[in-house]
Amino acid sequence: MREHPGYRSRNLALAKAYGLNAGLCNIKERMQKRRDCPKWLLAKLDDMINRSNCLIKPLIEHRNELPPMGR
């Protein structure tokens, strides 16, 4: 069977959202270990992590509108 043409691009968008979220979490974790990290930066990172979390579910639903394999 062949893959639906749009499925791969939608799946890539979802993978980018997961990567964005993981990268932000990694930065926050590293910055929390520093004594000189400003609290405003941690607050902004929290906000950005929450915003990136909001992207994941709609992107999953958008991707799943197409069958992974063409019919």
C-alpha cells in the first residue's frame, strides 16, 4: 500500500512540535540548576512550554484525519 501524500508532512509537523517542547524542557532544566538564572526567564520558559504543549494534541488530530496508508 502507498502512504497518503499529506500524512508524512503532517507527521513531520507533529515531530517538530514534540522537538520544540523537549528542547524547551531541556533548557529549563539546565537553567534551573544555575544559581544566576533569573526567575523571569524560568517563568517565560514555563509559558513557552505550556504553549508548545497546546500544539501537540491538535497536530495529532490533524495528522490522524488522513490514513497513514493510502486507500
